[in-house]
Amino acid sequence: MHVHDSGAGAYGPYPRKEDARFVRGQGTFVDDISLPGMLYGAVLRSPLAHARIVSVDATAARAHPKVAAVLTGADLAERGLAWMPTISADVQAVLATDKVRFQGQEIAFVVASDRYAARDALELISVDYEPLPPLIDARTALDPGSPVIRDDLPAGTGNRIFDWTAGDKAATDAVFAAADVVVGCDMVYPRSHPAPLETCGIVADMHPVSGKLTLWSTSQAPHAHRTIYAMVTGVPEHKIRIVSPDLGGGFGAKVPIYPGYLCAIVASMVTGRPVKWMEDRSENLMSTAFARDYHMHGEIAATADGKILGLRARVLADHGAFNATAQPTRFPAGFFHIFTGSYDVQAACCEVTGVYTNKAPGGVAYSCSFRVTEAVYLVERLTDVLARELAMDPAELRMRNLLRPEQFPYTCATGWQYDSGDYPRALQLALDMAGYDELRREQAQRRARGEYMGIGLSFFTEGVGAGPRGQMDILGLAMADGADLRVHPTGKAVLGISVQTQGQGHETTFAQLVAHELGLSPDDVEVVHGDTDRTPFGLGTYGSRSTPVSGAAAVLAARKVRERARLVAAAMLEVAPDDLEWLDGKWRVRGDPDQARGIGEIALAAHSSLRLPEGVEGHLDASAVYNPPNLTFPFGAYICVTDVDPGTGEVKVRRFIAVDDCGVRINPMIVEGQVHRGLADGIGIALMQAIVFDELGNCLGGSFMDYLLPTSMECPSPELGETVTPSPHHPIGAKGIGESATVGSPAAVVNSVVDALAPFGVTHADMPLTPANVWRAIQGRPIRPDLALS
Amino acid sequence: MKLTVTVNGAEYSRTIEPRLLLIHFLRDDLGLTGSHWGCDTSNCGACVVWLDEMPVKSCTLLAAMADGRRVTTVEGLARGDVLDPVQEAFAACHGLQCGFCTPGMMMTARWLLDRNPDPTAEQVREAISGQICRCTGYENIVRSVLRAAKHDRGDDDARP
């Protein structure tokens, strides 16, 4: 491991550059864009989960005086755009032509001169449906009599999307057969939704003369979107510019391309005018990227004294009506097979079956590190189930099985190569911060008084920063990211990056990265992002990949600039380049450090008439493309303390202790903010957030009155700790932090509640642990959390 | 219908559809895009502005209901170039990430501090409990409001 220290010290809790505009209300979000002559779009959506479309009649809507155009599936079919490819090698209907396959599916698109008129006109479209029996319960998807949802696919496909296995099944079965103890658990990771506060939307402007298509879009991956739009619409890629301005959160929901985007593009082509489409909250919750929806059966094998030997899992994955999950191509279950977690396990095997249901498409959205969150939940829940079986303390059981520092780099039973870690140190720090032994004593005293207090642990390992060329791609695109660094004559720099902030503070963090390498102030580095005409290609921000991939590219570009500067500095000082060393932010003559030149002076000289040595081009600009050699593996130890009211089932999160190790921290203030966010996610997902359906496929989570998000009253003041184990292969040793707490915290909350309910004999309860569900668990009558049944 | 309303101290007269929501009037008719539209159901509070001196959710208020009254939005929070201590504190305490809920949060915070200059953390949490932030987990919003309160009370530690 080599952390290059320029001595400039630009890392630290630097105030965010973004904030000046946001606190004045001067951010620019997509819905803030207004162009002359702009029209407004609205989507007609299916009220039914499964029905054949007999007819769509838009005559009356087209006659509305404020309506400029109406698009139906038939209109798009004429252009070959009624269907679009998904990121998972499936197709998805843009506007339905044959059937509707989930409630909220797109059927027609109206553009009118104002928002309200567009909505009015939707009501003038007449659709004749022939209802079909819906398939809502994923567990019946493969039954012989179940309705077939995707009759557009080859006969015999049925509702099965994929079967996928990782690990050595025979070896795992052998370990299980020989083990002293085997325990298992059925668990549901319910469907949830990331619900960024800004919904999805676009302003599409097809210029009728230049042929340039400009899109202001809520996109976490503007460059990848540009390529996909070019492939789908036939507009040449150099004539497409995507501007992803300020995003009001994303969390994965703004990775996919949605039908509304394509409708707005076609509508702009048809009308010759700019078209804005912003979905409303119900549309957002009912039709865009859901997350999770994993039905899991896990088993863990161990010795009688608590040495974990093996893990097995069978998963039924509900992918909704179209397989549109956003993840690297060869990983249909994402990175779920990292489910051996943080433990030294001899053998492991998981089998995942993906199925279609009459629900919204999406998947792998919501800060999950490509389904590491489901994997962590499985192994951490199983670890607690094992602890209960063995009558061992769950902290002691974890400490006994955690990987030891000397085992890194470590190749786990399913093939992931963990880069670095000191797990026992992180867990011990969390236990010390929590006062763990004292908490257990308090719990015993409270139990004696009939009070139900829970202490839940979770130890997680993520794999982030996708991904290595040759192993990972999205639609054939390698997951590399570029950086483009220009240093102006006065020594001020502009960095163009391919990734897209949704609140993570890239404009600040990336300026710090460059400033640190070049001995500049972060104030002297302007970061440009979210405009494909002004930034280099890259796959975007998701899976915690900005710092691991794009951050590395920025550092490499800055180091190229520094080496160019060395040649110019040598000419300025009339010494050989080898006689210079980089020290305290300047190139200095070895042995005579006062003879020095900083980047500001060197930049001016590089643009001046200074006579340059043979082969030195002048200027300092440089670019880089980073291909990560491996993922990085952040980890952490979380402890959640809850109090449960046995009369109402209400859970109160009293404390949350979170120790995170994300390698080298560029801006600790921003890192802590990311952890705060993820802990709120964990509390929300564990206690209240679930997208639930009734037996007809009606989405019961279609508004913020029904899909509950945590407020200031449910989220505690987190207690944060850190350890720093640099990644050995990242240029500055950073690992990524954007999703750690969302991945790691739900298991700690559930383990805490189940621990609180131990006196009732409860060994497992499924999320969301709402008061009603907790109360049912106490009564010994748990319910299916994914369905409004029973 | 004709609407006359004073927004951030300036009077505006416009002809509007009676059904026009206040949030759309502010954003689309007046171009004051600092207030955001997040949920339609009064749950998220991204649209919070003041009607006279009271925070309201402008996505569930008709613009017509503001006729003859005063509306204050985030654009009216600073006095000229001088930021409100609440604005300073949100930046100083990392009380925002994506910035979408921030205007509404700050409007509620200023309202609270005008009535309760020395709130407890619990009172701050109560005040913002009708609003949703998806980025901060609320902790740094609470710290921001408490810092702004210190500044209002003249504590030099909380000055920028």
C-alpha cells in the first residue's frame, strides 16, 4: 500500500461547494428547466395489473384545444419504439400494445401546453381492457397453472427468468452433512422503493434544424444513457447531449431508462418543440425502480462450539413484469453471492431463481451495492439464529468467526477476493463504544421487570466500485470511467468527470482529490459533471463506484499533470527532471528545497514562451481512464439498541452505533453524512418501508401516506466510529461509502427487535417490523409482509 | 381569476386558473424554483413556504388561497447578500446533501427560531417531523438548527 502524500493536505472536512446555491434555493433540478415553447407530457397508466388491451381510443384527447400530440403504443410501434431493451437483456414495453402487465404500466403519452391540460386530456383517452388473472405471489410463479405474464417471449419460457448458482454445491453439502449443528430460516426481504425526494423526469429538446437532441434528465449515468438512447432511437450519439443537472437524490432509482423518457423524446421529435415530463409521487412509487423482493431460505452449519463451517441459500427473486434490473451483465442476482459475509467459511453455495410477476419492473435500486444488502441480511440474521441455537452471545460468535487481518487478501468460498480488512478491530471498537457488556446487564434487569429491550449486531462486508474489465460490463460497456483535467495558465484547474452527484458532494470531494495531488486549494479546482458534451465517458454513479473508480481516474489524471509539470519545472530551474522531488505541494530541487516551483507558476510557464526541452509539449492538461483491477471491500460493525412495547408492538430505536471502514477518507464530514443517511434507510427498511400488493395486484404503497419513510422522530442521533484500512489497489486507498450503512444496518435493527422479543420465543420476524407485524410476531402469528393477505 | 399576492416583499398580479396549486404558481408563473414539489400529499414538505407568518405545504394549497396575503419562500430568506443564520448553519453543519428538501426545512427552522430562540434537539425534531429528508438522516439538520439558534442569540462560536 502506497498513499502518495503531496503534503498539501487537501483532505479533511472541507465545506461543500454545492451548498452556496442550495441554501439560496438556487439549485437547478430538472423540473426547474423551462425552455421557450416547452410542452408538458403526462402518462396514462393502467389501473389493472394484468389485462389484454382490446383498444385504445385517443380521438377525444387529440381534439383537446391545448393538446399538441398523443402517443399510443401503436404510434411508437410504427417507429419501432413500442418496446425497449432493458439492462438485463430483456425487453420492456414503452407504451403497451398487447397487454398491461403491472398496475401503473404506461399506455399513452399526452403533450399539452401546460401541466394541468396534459392531465385533463389523459381522462379523454378511452382504453378497453379484457382483465386477466394476475400473478402476485412470486411463490406461485412457477406453478403449472399460473398465468403466463410474458406471452411475448418464446413459448415455454413461462414465468422463469433465470436459474443461477454460485459456489460449490457438493462441497457445501458435504460440510453440512458433517456439521454438529445446522440451523435455517425462511426470510423475506420485502419490496421497497428508494423514493428520492425528487421524482424522475426529463426535458427533451430535439432541434428540428441541427438534429441535436438535448436531454435534461434525472440520470445517475448520463454517458451510459446517451449510448443507450443512440442505440434505441437511431439518433447518432454525437448528436445527443445529456445534461443531468442537480439531482434530488437517486439511490439507484435514476439508473434505469424509463418509458416516460423515451416518450418525451419521441414527443419532441413529433412536435418539434421541447417536452418536459415529470412523474408524480404515485407514478414514482408504482412504476419506477423497486428494490429487494427476495424470498430467501438460508442455512448455516457450525461446530458445537460455534465455528461456522458453511452457508447455503435458496432464493426466489421477484423481478416484476419485465427483467429490468440494473447490474453488471453476468450477475443476474447482482453480487448476492458475497453472502458468506465477513466470516471464514469452508464452503458455500447459493441458488437463485428469478421469476416474473405482475408487478413493476426494476430491481437492484436503493443503495444496495448490487444486492449485497440482501446477502448481508441473510448471513447476519442466520448468525443470530445460530447464536440462539448454541446459546452463545452473538458478539462472541461473530468475533470467533470473523476473518483475521492476516488472511487478507482473502478469497471467499464463492470467489470474491476481499482486498483488505481488520474486522476484529472494528467489531471491538463498536462493542466498546456501545458499552456492550453493560447493555447486556441492563437488558437482563429490564427483562426481569417485563421490559423488552433488544441489542442487535451486524457485521458487513461490501464489494463496491464495479468493476474489473473482463469480469463486469453493462450492455457490453466496460465499467471504466474517465477523468479530464485542464490546468489553466493561472494555475486554476477544471476537472471533468463521468460520474454524477445526487447529493454526495462530488464537486467538493473531487476538487479535494485533485488539490491534494497538485498542491492546490480545493477552491482552485472546479468540478464539471453531468453534461456529456463537457465530460469524458464513464458509467456513472451507483454501487458506491464514484470514489473507487472515477475518483481513481481523477487522481491518475492529476498525477499525469504533476509529471508534466515536473518536466516544465526542470526547464524553469535549469536542472534535470530527476533532480526534482515532489514535496509539500511543489517540485523542489533535491538537497536545495528552497529552489521550488508550484503548479501555479509551472502552469504559467507551460503556457508561456519559456523554451521547453525536446519532447515536452507544453500545457499541463491530462486525461485518464481507470479500469479497476478489483472491487474494493468496505466493511463495518453496527449495533442497534431498541425498546419494544409489547402492548402495541411499537419499536423505538434508542441508540445506533456504527463503525465504518471505507479506507482512506477524503472528506470525513461527507463520509459521516453518507453514513447518517444509510442508517436512516436501515431503520426505515427494517421498520416501515414496504411496497405491498393486494391479491389483484393493486399497489398499496403508492403514496407517502401509505409508503412510510422515517422522519426525524424515528431516527436517533447516530454514534459513529471509524477504522481506516486502505485498499491496497486503489490509488489513494479509498473504498467507497455511499451504500455501506444502507447495506449493513437493516440486519442490526431486525436482530435487535428479535433479541428484544426473545422472551416470547421469537427467533425471526420479517421486515417491515411495523407495530402490527411485531404484535403479530409476539402472538406467534407472523404474517406475509409482502402481501396484504391473511 | 385574478390573483394579487405579495411574495418575498414584491407584489404580483396574475390571471390564473382557479385550480392552480400554490407550488405551481410560485415555480411556473413566478419562476421561484427554490420551493420544490415532492409528494402531492402533504407528507414530504419539500414545498414548505410561509403564508403570512405560517409554514404551509404549498402543494396542497390553492394559489387562490394566497390572494391578498404574503408568501415567503426560500428566495426571501436572505436579506440582500446576507444569508440568514439558518442558511449559514445548514452549510456549516452539513445539514443538506442533495438540497431538495433543504428550502422547506430552512423555512420551518426559521419559523421555529422566531418563536423559540433556544429550542432543544427534541423540539427541533418535532418542528421538522412533518417533512422528509432522504439524505441526512436528520441528525445534521438538527445540528444546523441548533447552531443557527446559537447564532441568533449572539454566540460568537456560531458565527461564520
